[in-house]
Amino acid sequence: MALPNTWHHRKVGDNSAKACWICYKPSTSVLITPDNKDFFYICVGHLSDRKFCQPDAEEVAAAEARKKKEELEKEIEKVKKEYEEKQKLKKEKRKEKEKDKGKDKEEKKKDEEDDKDEEKAKNEKIEELSKSKDKVQTDIGPRIYTLNKSFYQMRLDRIRNAELAKRNRERISNPSLFPSVPTNDPSKPL
């Protein structure tokens, strides 16, 4: 049986956590082969260990793209919050000015135009960030790893030993594989 040395990283629920294959601490991360023939639980910290496994080169690029997209989303949120705060402060100042003295129509028009200009600037900035976010290509698939030679061999040995044990259990349960009882009379000499 040739098991491919390609492993997909998956997460399971917290109630399904089992012992890590390396350190035996409870872990919710699983490495599984694409054909679902072998899997094992592993801590996330071990996945970053270069002596244990290496991530696929394309996956590294995809992770960086995901990180960039998240940063852009945070930047967009930051711009929106700043705009809302400015608008809130302006409204408070206007209310104070209106209380102090009556505004004439020209000042009101000027304030409205300022508001429109700021809103337009905010929308342009958000649009610009959104365009750059759309350009960033993301792959929301599983992480793909390749185990180092010794760990991969350990997985192959484990599977081979499990198959041998299964074959031996089947042999023991099959009575036709045992030798038969002698049929000649033991009291008579040959």
C-alpha cells in the first residue's frame, strides 16, 4: 500500500479533541491523507516545526493572501469608524453653535457641502481598499503539509503493523489453518 506523503490539516470540535501523536496533549487539529486512509491528531505548534513537516509552497502563498485580505478588511473598518467619529463630533459642534447663535443659510450650506465632500472622500477610500481586497486571491481550502522522511516512515510502519495484526487475527480465528488431530491410534507402534 503506497500512502501518499500529502496531509491535509483539518479542525475538529473541542469535544472531539484527542491526544497529539507527538506530545500526547489534547488537540483539535488533525492531519489526514487525501484518500482518508490515515489520520492523526497533532498540535498546531508541531505544524510549524520544520523538522516535523513542511507546508506546501502554494499553501504558504495562500496563507499570506488570506492575511493580506484580513488586514485590508481591518483597514476598511478603521476608515469607517474614523469617519463616523468625525461626523459625530461635527454634529455636536453644530448643535453647540446653533444654541449660541442662529446660523444663516450660507453657513448651513457650507457645512452641508463639507459633509458631502468628507463622505465622498470616505467612499473613495473604502472603494480603493475594496478594489485592492478583491485583487487579493484567497484560497479557503485546507492547509496541505508534507511529513519529513522519518515521520512518514513511522506512519507507513504503523499501517503495515496494523495490517499484519489484522491478518494474524484472521488466521487465528480460522480453524482450518491449525494442524489436525492425528487419526492413528497412539497405543499402536508405527
